[in-house]
Amino acid sequence: MQPQEVHNLGFDDAEICGQSVKLRPLSEADAAPAWELIHDNREILKWLLWDGPSDQAELAETWRERWPEEMRLGRSYHFAIEPLEEPGFAGVITIKLPYYPDSVELGYWLGLPYWNRGYMTEAIGLACCFAFTCLDAVRVSSTVFADNFASRRALEKNGFVTDGRLRRDVFKFGQWQDTFFMTLLAEEWLESHVEPCSVRLVPHVEPPGTAA
């Protein structure tokens, strides 16, 4: 994957394929399987920094309108995680730009039937590749609950280190939870990253005469 010449380039479409999963833009059609995986599933919801969607319609509307627009504008990038051996929807990984244009943040979740197969570890690696090569990021960060050992391990396998523990950082299910703030720097990623098997990028181009 070759670096882009501009920061935070928007895309109409993007697909990054690894050995066992690929990342592709979310679509309205993914809302139904996503709802089945996440609805009332405390094993997933307890590890998320949000409480999950209110209903399937909320997911469908967001994935049909808001997130494709954010991707076109280069504000954030929301990908479905799709296993290559079981085409469909398995989870979500999101690349946000909350601080500075060159510093991005990862958020993610995976459906319970797809746990313990290495899918999330590879999805994180592919997302980091996208962030460092396409967005010219200098740092990728992620915040995980202190007790979420599997998530921390998936990040560590991709070279992330723990910068610090944030005490009583998130109020979840009636209790305050500590989190770990973990980061990966561009030079660290260059030392040990794995190249994707294939990449397809369709940059967004505004029609001639479109006002800035």
C-alpha cells in the first residue's frame, strides 16, 4: 500500500484484505446481522465505550447515510470486518480523528461467534496499515477497559504499548471502570507491521465546480 499525498483523504470505497479477514465499508445491509450479534449481548456490550444502538433502524440509518458521508469527507472511517472463509459481517472497526489530523483512534467490536480466531488481531493490523499509509498518521491510539485482557492482547500483538491507566474513566452498567490508553507510533509500526494481501482504494473526488 503506497502512502497518499494528502492528509485524511476521503474515499468513496476502500477494501483492505488480509490473510483471514478483510475490511470494507459498512452498508445498510449489515445492520440486520450486526443487531443480531450485539443486541442484549452483555459479553460484547460490557467492553464497549458506548451502550450500543437503541434498535436496528438506528444502525441502518447511520450506516446508510452518516458514516459513508464521513468517509467521503475524510472525517472518520468505519469498516465491517468480514472473514474470508465465511463472507458476511462479523464486527466493526472504526478509525476516528478526534485530536489532531495526524493522530487517529481505533474502536472495534467483534461478534461472539467470531472470537478466538485471530480475526480482531488481524483487523487491527489492517486498520493500522490504512491509518499510517493512507492517512499519514503519526500515532494510532485505542482505549480499552482494564479488565478486557483479550482486547489488550490483540493490540499488543500489533505493537501497541500501554501509556497509562485512567482511573474511573467510564461509567458502565452502574459502575465506574478503569481504562488503559494504548498507542502505536509510526516508527514502531514500520519495524514489525504485516503488509495486506490486497488493497482497493477509490478516493473521493468532488465534481468540477463544487464549492469548497
